[in-house]
Amino acid sequence: VTTIETREGIDVEALRTLARERFQVAFAGGLGPFQGRAFRIGHLGDLNAAMILGCLAGVESALLARGIPFGRDGVACAAACLAQVQDGTGVGRRARAEPEREASATGGATYRP
């Protein structure tokens, strides 16, 4: 599971609803102290890399539709990582280190590709 923490004032439930209803992408809300402040993407079970890319694109689309600022190119970075698979296991390697994108820099969601 990957947890994405949002800045204060973002309605995570509205984001989840929009993603589910408009883009058919479902993700869970935050738990415990992250309830209402984060959402979770599950990536266990019968999934492949392309399905994860689709989920990331759906999340980015929902963020755009809600007007929530976030660090760009997350899906492109993930796709580039997959394109560099060396050993056929489905685990990609980055050609170069990418900086983390922080909520303070984007004003919205914290995203670490």
C-alpha cells in the first residue's frame, strides 16, 4: 500500500468519490491519525505494472479535476522506470535519481515516485 498525504483543507473523501465515479479508480482513505488527511493506493494481489500506471493516471486526473496542485510527471516517471526494466521481474530501475516532491513545494499532495 502507498499512502499519499494531502495538505490541510483538501477534502480527501470528495477526491475519492470523484476518482471512483468519473475515472473508475478506487482508493482508500487514510487510517488513524491520517483519516481525512491522506489516501491509500493498494497494489497487492492480481495486479500488473500497467494497472498501477492506470491507477496513478486516475489519481492524477482526479487531482486535476478537483483543482488540487501536485508535483507533475509522476505517471511519466513511473512509466520511464518500467521501461528500464533490466531483469524481467517487473521491477524497474531509475536511470538517474529523481528528487522527492513535497507538499510544501507543490502546495498540495505529497508524492514520492
